[in-house]
Amino acid sequence: MDSAAKTILLILGGLGIIWLLSGGVSRMEEGMFITPPTFNEPSEIYGEVPSFWSFLKRPISEENLSQEEKLQLEIEKAKQEADQIEYDLEKIKEREDTSIYKDKIEISRNYGSRSNVNEEYIKLKVNNLEGEKVNISDWKLKSGITGTEVILGDAVKLPYTSQKNYLQAVFVSGGEEIIIISGRSPIGFSFQINKCSGYLEQFQDFEPNLDKKCPLIEDENLPITGPNSFNPDCWDYIDSISKCETPLNYPLDMQSECRNYLVTNANHNACITSYKNDFDFYKPEWRIFLNRSQELWRKTREIIELRDSQGKLVDSYSY
């Protein structure tokens, strides 16, 4: 007999000994059985054929254990039960602390590690709310490390410059984005972006920058004919005006009708008056300013939590 065959026989013999020590045939109670034949029915095989490994996996009878081993086994069982209870309690606590808006509104990007408070911001993404509008004015951002927290607050839906504006609750819809800046607002309040907001970028510094996608002056209903129609020099000047730009210097010889029109209409407030009723006037973006003078978040090892009006966790972002 060669060495390979001897090795196989030794392994099989060892496994057989283990099987016998663990109960042998007496542990096959749930295995395969044969019904005795009758005059009406033939004999049948029923039950499952137990595998050899299933015998090894079955618990060893406590009858063969010493008192010390039984005590150790009971301690181990108690530890497992305690671990399971702790796990279950943690899951219950987690469910109780989870907002109904989890996965509906989430922290999509984070710039909390920046040193300049006006450049420190995070982005929230609003997913499908199935037509629902959610008031987030009394929601909070909280540091899971330091415990620092701040309320998002109200905003101006339709902001004008150089005049009184009124704050109101922020209601967000699916598909919108909320940029929350730790610092102060360059115009004094939080607001929703619209197709005229790019004008604000000319005289203020926003982070991130506002998109300059305002309607062009040349696309407005300008006087082409008639006694007050613009002359060729006026049209050339209008063509040179960039989007979302208010002209600051006019040629000395500019046609008076042209100058008067541009002074009145080429600015932020006039743009709002002209376009505020358009179906696409409002853009799916809010700028929320927390009006802090110092950074809110740690530069490293930070956990930023978004919590709803009931204090429940909507989402968190760690870095």
C-alpha cells in the first residue's frame, strides 16, 4: 500500500473516531428511516440523509461535560445572549433616532474643512419627495464630535436689492439643492436662486460663485422702429454688454433714449420685475447662510449631522 493510500485511511479513521465520540449512530435520530412493508403499501424511505459533517456540527451533549465545562458553556451562552440584547437595543435606538426624511434629503458634498468661514459650506441634495414640500427652516446641522449645532433658519423667496425684504420658511422640493454657507450673506439674508441672481455676483463675492445666466438685454422687447428707436451705436453697445452685467460707464455721445433705457432696465431689480412670472424663473437651488464669524466644523475627524425639526437624524457626513 502506497503512502497516499495510508494517509487517506488515517484521515478517514480519525474522522470516524471523532464521529463515534460525538455520538455515532445515536445521533442519527433525525436521519433516514424505512417504513415496514404492509399488505397494502410497500416500504418507503423517508426523512433526509444526514451528512457526516452535520454530525460534527451538532452540539456536544452536556451530559458528557464536567461541571467546570458546563459552567463555562453557560457563561458563553449568557455572553451571546447579552451581546444579542445589546445589538437589538442599538438597532431599536437607531430606528427611533432615524428621520422619516432619511434618504430623501442627504448631504451630497462637504467643504467643511476650509479655513475661510465664507468658503466653508456643505451641499444638501433633495431626492424624490413625491410632490411633497418640506419645511427645513427649523432643521439643524450638528457636529457629532463637538456637539456644536446651528439652525438653518428662514430665507427670502424673491430677493430685491436696496429695498426691504421679508423672510419666510424654506420649503424645498424634489430635485433641489441647498448650499449652506457657514459665513454671512453678502446681501444680508438667505435666498432662492432665480434667473436674475447672476446680477448679484457683479458687486458681491459669493462662494461658490453664482451662475451668470441672466436674460440678455438684446433679447428684450426693444424699440427698433419709431421716434424713440435706438440708433446703430446703441445697438452695438447693447451687444457688448455681458450677461448679468449692469453698465457702469456710458459713452459721452450715447443716444439719450438708449442710455435712459439701460439705466432703468439693465440691473437686478428690473430683471426680476420683467421675468418673475416666467414658469422657469426660480431655479432649484437655495443659498442658506448661517451668519457665523468663525468656522463651524473641524478640519479633520469631523462628523456633520443633518437633523430634522424633531431632532432625528436625516443624514450624516464624516471626514
